[in-house]
Amino acid sequence: MKTSEIKELSTSDLLERIDTEKNMLVRLKLNHAITPLDNPKKLREAKLTIARLLTEMRKRELNTKSNS
């Protein structure tokens, strides 16, 4: 997911997407532990997506605090 796509999401959609991505990462890790993934780079991509989402949430949080 690109940064431009993340910025377009509303805050509630962002929170929902974070939960979804975290659940997907857990499933990927479990699947990888049982049988190796065809593309282990998917784990790294999932982590990066979660980090991007959390960064955007933090940015919005700081913006609301500075505007108050």
C-alpha cells in the first residue's frame, strides 16, 4: 500500500486497516513456521505496511494536538 493511498483513508478506516494488516502478519508468520512461504519477502512487506499505517496515525494524532 502506497503512502498516497494511506493518506486518503479516514481515521476509522486507518484503524480498521491496521487491525487487518496485523492479523494478516500473524497468519503469515504461522504459515511460514509450518511450511516455508513461496515468497518470504511478504513478511517484510506486511511489516512495512503496518509501520506506514502507524506512522500516518501518529502524524494525525500530533496534528490534532498541535491544532488544539
